[in-house]
Amino acid sequence: MAEDTPDNEALKNPQEAKPGHLLEHTEHNLQLLDKIYRRGLTPPSESEIDIFPSATTSPRTEVIYGNIYDPEVKGTYDPETKTFQLREENTGRVISKEGPNEEGILSGENYFRAWEAYLRGDNTPAAMGAKERAEGWRGRLYEGPSAVFPVMAERPWIHPPRFLNEHDEGNLYYQYLSPQDCEERINNSILAVVKWENIRNDSIRGEMLNYLSVAAFEYKAVEPIPFEKIEMLIVPENLESLTRKVFPEDVVKKKIRFVPTVTKKISVYKWSEKPMRVPDYESALRNLGENNPNQAYWLHGVRLKTERDIGQQKAWQEHQEEQKARNTLREKLK
């Protein structure tokens, strides 16, 4: 058994929840929503309540990670250089650039032909590929290191197998992880939508506030985003009652969109393109983009705690303290 995993029966039979956990995780989620209403979105380093870090963050992280959604993407082809590029019209970012290729299969010219087929509404594989690249929903929501749903399913105590280590099977949290666990965690999340211009420039200093990371759609906000600058909160219908306990009715009407679940293919942990029931963030964003084609947005997922999270987090933290005490004792005995 991996050292970072407690030998805990609640882990092996996570359905057996302890009394009182429902109240505890609900109270935490109410506090988190209230914090968003009072202070907006803040970096983990400035959070006043316990939050889960992701694979790329810690409680000391001073930036807020998010994804870009620009509803206007244009493709252009330069016949002289035989180069095709996809460009976001509102942000000005070039998200794909393809040049000449010796074999011709992935040449800029072929990408341009696929783009034209997509614009005509063809249903060919090439046209569908061009559509997927232009819309970017897979990398934005469903698959990849910065996609919303995989990140919402992350928990710091779940450790997958280490890369290139064939003897590492991951810790018990990983081994006992089920698709239903991921679905539950994804459905206990909300998506904050902010106008891109509101995280790009500081209205006081007029300086660039943010910088791109290595992920295709990822953008880092380096200062808190006040609630009034949040354009919309997209919330799963299962969290509607909880949400209405925090936000006044006028705020709910103005800023909050409740969405049902839909089946989408999600790549997370040990599953690739696994059908899961998840909040229909995509349809809400598509509708927003169709009504505001000249506006780009920044998206930030917020994890809420589930009933199962409470017991697992406590067991993990207790085990870490035990490991720390044992290591301290070993050092003293040397």
C-alpha cells in the first residue's frame, strides 16, 4: 500500500457515511457561496475557508486559473506560405497555425479545405474535426489538464500511478475511485463566467493583469475578481436550493443560470472519454456566446464539497499528521 494512503475502512466502503457529514459539507458549501457573494473570486492564498487545491495549485497559490471562451473564431489561409491559422476574433489569440507538410496530410492547405467544409455544414470527418478545433469544447470542458470537468473531479488525496513506474498502481483513493465518485464531485461545482476584458486590464493601473499558461485555453488572473464583475454563475439544478439560501432573488435573476445534467464523454483519472452525467455548462455558454458574439469570456470552476469528501479529507489529513510525526521521530533517533 502506498505511504500516502491511510488504511481506512471508510475508503474501501465509502458509501458508509458517518453521521453528521451531510450537515458539515452543506455548511462548508454555504460558507463558500457566501464568500463568493461578499468577495468574488480570490486566489487560494487569500481564501478565508478551506478549499481543495488542484493538481496545479496549492493553498499558497496567488493566481486564479481559468479558461477562455471566445465565440468568434475565424480561419484564414495564406496561399503564398500555404499556412492556415485559427484566430479568436475578440481576444486576438492565434489558437492554431498549420504550415506546409511534406506528406500533405496535415498541411495548411488541407486544414483550410476542412475549414471550408465545416463552414458549408458538411458532415465529413474532416469538417467535424475542423468544427471541434474551432469550438474547442473538448479542451475547454471535457478533456485535458485545464478542462473544467476533470479539474472539478480532482481531490488532493487521490494520487494516480506515477508516470513510467509500472509497479505503482496509485494509492487506495485512486484504486477505489469510481466514475460515480467523479460524477458526484463534478455535479457539486459551479462555473463562474467573467468578461475577458474584466480580467485583462486593471482599471486603475492600466497594466496587464494576467498571463497565459501552457494550456491551450488557460488564462491566469493574478488579482481577485469582485462579485460585481462576475457576469454569470452557471449552477447545476441539484444545487439550486443551496444557492437560493445565499444569493438574493434579484441576484439570482440577474446573474445565475441553473442547468440540468447531460451525458458527455469525460476524460478524467483512469477513464478516457467515459460517458458521465454532468452539468450542461456547454449549452449555457453557447447561448451566451450566440447572444454576445463580440464578447470573449473567462471561465473559472469552483469545487464544492460532497458528503464523501468530508470523511476522506479528514482521514487523509490525519494520516499526513501521523506520517509527519513518524518522520520527526525517525530524525530524532538518528
